[in-house]
Amino acid sequence: MIQVSRRELHSGRAFLLVLMAFTVLPFLSILTTALHPSGSLPSGLTWPSNPQWGNFAEAFDVANMSTLLMSSTLIVVMVVPISLVVATMAGFAVGLLRVPGARWVLLLFVFGLTLPFEGIITPLYFLARDLGILNTRLAIALPLIGLYMPFAVFWMRAHFAAMPAEVSEAAEVDGAGIWNLFWRIHVPLARPPIASLGILLSIWSWNQFLIALVLVEDPEQRTMAGALGAFQGHYATDIPLLCAGTIIILLPTLIFFVVFQRHIVAALLRGSVKG
Amino acid sequence: MTSTRRSRARRASPSVSRVGGRRRAFAGWLLVLPALGVYAMFVLQPLVRTVKYSLYRWNGVSSATWVGMSNYRDVLDDPDLIGAIFNSLRLIVFFSLVPVGLGLVAASVIRRVATGRVGTIVRTVLFLPQVIPLVAAGIIWGWLLSRSGLINQMLSGVGLGGVGRAWLGDFDWALPAVGMIGVWVLLGFCTVLLLTGMSKIEPSLFEAARIDGAGWFAELRAVVVPGLRYELGVCLTVTVISALAAFDIVYVATGGGPGNATAVPGIQIYILAFLERQVGLASALAVFIMLLVLIVVLPIQRLTREAS
């Protein structure tokens, strides 16, 4: 610890406590609200006299949470593995093989890095309609694979571009072909960045709202976040139930965060620095 | 960091080109092709179509009529649409300037008074809102900012019950209130990113500042801010994009209301394209917002590139 005056120590810590309270109080407020009797109108932050833990079960039922969990999981399962394979191959070709025209390819992908999704949501709707996938989970998954691709390719490229040349040279002495060089040597070495990318893409797909809202009408075929919007529409007046439903929907992300905490923080930060 | 990466990369390339040749280039392109294909199909082609739609009047069903630039003129003339662009610019203050400024102060305070485990706890807690769906953040704050919500309860607690109101339903306060949600979501991200950057600043610089008798603020100005120019640029880029491209939070917290007080381009595009069936107008607004992102983000990128 740095030598600081007692006064600075106290005021600094007080400041940090205020920031932490600002972050945590909203979570506490929806928790206590969720425990009030369904249909009542509690005030901000009061512990109920008779906590209604049953609200969570009720919200779970009325929002069809088991279906939603399944639906979100299916979308993540469609988006993440394909994105990882496709982006790793491209990152390898651009970052390590340096195919002719690699710079041009990267330049094309740069556009996608800062693209607001609402910029192309209208044509995506008509595209999904023409492909006959509107209102299916494919309508969410396929555009997401495309939209996350620029980030994913840049992410993997950064890893492969930093690989020491000796690794490839050693393999070439063995006479390994390009596919073997990729699959046997470089993919195993790239496991950590692939894992981090997988974690990021899972969170982003799970939390995706706009694409789900527009391309799939039935909330039960959407992502968790997409369904939450519909849930809010139905239960806007029943605040305790709405809060219980919100907690159920954000709980998986919080658990995921606690489990993979170090990975997630590091990945999100590195991701943005690269982007 | 970047320079070592670059020199390594330079060493990597000759070995590859040596074995190179046409077969290698062919195989490389085969590996790139799936990524390019899915990107072209679901991003580039829709991007071109947005521009194309913006030149037509079209309701999405019957045949489209060519109208040239008139949709763009309509966006500029319609107070609701140009107003949405201004709203998103005002959101930059809350989504970007406040979290970056507050995050900078928080990071430097954490470094000085909360090292070790306390610092880790502070970082983890502040980061929590970043991982939950933005929709959930919108619903949580929709409740907190309502008439019987926590904010008003706290205000009455300190004797300010008189200023209490339904914040998100108030014409003057709705936009700052939505901005508040952005502060909550983005503060932890900025703090943690800047803290990571600070760990890369030469410790001797802090030491020198200390010997010179620099207090917290002098250290911030002389050591921290110059050392964090790159990270500050990244924070600004990410948060500015999240302000200009805001949709989820606004959609669930206010739906753009009251009136159009919190309508942002994302909301207006959604309403125009999918509720009012004015595809051409929606697309013209979409082109505006994509250009705006580039116009704001490119100078920030440029500044930070020069810095590093």
C-alpha cells in the first residue's frame, strides 16, 4: 500500500463505499420487492414482513422459464461453436499464414467492429423473411454469427499474429501440411484465447435483445433477454412478480460471471482494447 | 507490448512466405472464406441494402418508389427524428463522460487506498452490472426511478421528498434518468479497464510524484492521465458507441417517452420500420446513425493511436 494520509484513506474509502452502494442497492431493491406479495405495491427498499419466496416459483411458471432457458441455450449452442471454428480458421489464415490480400480482408472486417446493430436490423428482417427463417431461432443465430464475426476474427488474428515463428518452423521441418499445422499445432496452442472468445460470445448471445425482438415474434423462441421484454409487457403492473422474473433471468449471467470471473473480466477488457 | 508483438510478427512472415506458393495461398483463402461468407451475407449485404432502401419509399409489402435523397431531407426536417439524434448526443454525457470521469477517479482512489483483497472486492462489485442483460438493467431502474421506487424513498429519507417524482415519466428528467442507468452499467467497465492500464504505468513515475510531494490530484494529473491515454481512448470509444447505439435500456425503461423525450435513433428506427412500415425513412435514419458513430469514433481512435 502507498503511504497516504489518514484523512485521504478515510475519504477515499468512503468514496468507494458510496460507489459500491450505488452498484449494489438496485439489486437489493429488486430482491426485497420480489419478496412482497404478488400484486402489491411495495416501496423502494423494505424487507417484507412475510417474505413470499413462492414468487420466484410463480414467475418461473408464468414466464415459462424452463422453455426460455432451453431456447437461450439452443441459440448459444448454435452461435458459439460455429463462430469459434470459423473465426479461428480465418484468424489463422490472416494472422499467421498472411494470405495475399489479408490486409484487405481485415479492412473489410473493420467496418463491422463499430456497426450499431440497428443500422442493419431492417434489411435483416427482410433477409430472414426471404430465407424463410423468420420466427425461428435460426433468424437470431445466423445474423449473430455474422455480426460477431469481425470481433471474433480480430481477436483470433491478434493471437496468431503474436505466435513466434519457431512454432511453425518446427512443424514445417516435420513436413506437416497446412491443415496439420493448423489443426495439430496451432489450435491446441490457441485454446486460451478460444476459450475467452467463447465466454464472451456466450454472454453476448444470451443478452442479445434487439435481434431477438425483431426477428422472432414468439418470446419462447427468443433469448432470455428478448423474452424479458415480453414478460415486462405482460406484468408491468405486478411489480413483485416482474422483479422476481427479472432476478430469475439475470441469475444465470451472474452465476456464469462468478464462476468464470477472472476469464470474463480479462476477456472483456482485452476484447475492447483490441477492438 | 505492441512493439514486441510487431517485431515478432515480422519474424513470422518470412518463414511462412518461404514455404509459401500458390497452394498455400489457396489453402489460406479456403480458411478465410467461411468467415467472409457469413459476414458478407449477414452484415455487408444488409448494409448495402440499408443504403438502397433509404433511397426509396417502401412499406415493406407493395412495390417501392424511388425518391432519391428525400428520406434524408425528411430525417433532417422532422423534429422527432433529428431530435432523436440530438438525444443520443446528449446521452454521450451520461453514458460516456460521467462513467469515464468517475471511473478514472475510482481507479486512482482504488490504487491509493484499496490495494490487495479490498481492491479486488471493489472491482468485482463495480463490474457486476456489466454482465447482466441491458434489458434487466432497464427493468431494475424502471422500478427504482418510479414514484414509489428507491430513489424517491431515499430523497424523502434526507428530507427532499418534495423533489420526488416519477423520473422516467418527467419530460425534463427522463433523459438524465435514462443516462443514470448508463452510468450504472458502464462505471465498472471503465474503472476496471483504467485500473488495468494503471498497473502498466512505470512505478517509478508514481514514486517520483510522491517524492515531489504530489497529492492525489496532482498525481492524477501528472502521472495517471498521461499514462492512460490509450485506455481512456478505448473507454471513450466503447461508451460513446453504447450511447449512440442505445436501444435495450431505452426500450424497456421508457419506450422513448414521455412524448419523444428519450427517443433515440434505435427506437425511432424500430418504430418506423416495424410499426409504421416506413422502411425508407427508417433506413435513412440508420445511415445517419452509422455515419455518426464513425464521425465520433474515428477522431478518438486517431488521438489514441498517436498517443501510443
